[in-house]
Amino acid sequence: MDQSKSMIKTYINETVVVDELPSKHSPSNQQILSNLMDERRDNRKEMLRHVLGLTYLSFGLLAFIVITQTGMRIFTEMRDFTLLDNYQLNIFAVSVFGQMIGVIVVIVKSLWDDEKYLKKL
């Protein structure tokens, strides 16, 4: 019994490394500011990546509809072929270009607003 207790003590004592224990001192203001700027940069990149991806996808869908509709009317005998009629196509086109301009401007403005990051300081 004594031998198993000594083995456990030895194992525990050999695995605890004093250098890797967490320290109690707080990070400096420069380190906090650096972490916030890194967080802000990462948030901006991630959000713009998602928004641009959705914008490209919706523009690609609009281009696909227009090209398909035009190609079917030119190269086939179906002169009245429509995927979307004129009213629907106009609404969709305005919404896609409105998204490209409006949504990206709003998101970029909110991403570059430094007030919420400075409040953390």
C-alpha cells in the first residue's frame, strides 16, 4: 500500500511544472489595446467575407437568369420563354444592386465605428 502512495506522489510531483502555472498579474493597457485591434480586424474580415459572398451569389443568380432567358429566346424557337417576367426581373435587379450598394455601406460603416471597441477600454 505504501508503495502505491509513493508512486502517485512521484507521478503528481513530476507532472506539475511551475513555469506553466498561470500568473496573477493583469495585462497592460497596450496589450489590451492590441488584443482589441486584432479582434476588430478579424471581425471586419469575417463580416465582409460573408457579405461579399452573399452579394456575389445574388449577382450570379441575376446574371444566370438574364443569360439563360436571353439565350433561350435567341437560340431556340421559344420567343416567349421567361424565368422571371419583366416586373419580377426589375424588382430582383433593383434589390441586388441595392444590396450591393446599401447593405455593404451600412455594414462597412458599422464595422469601422470604433466607439464600441473604445468602450471596452
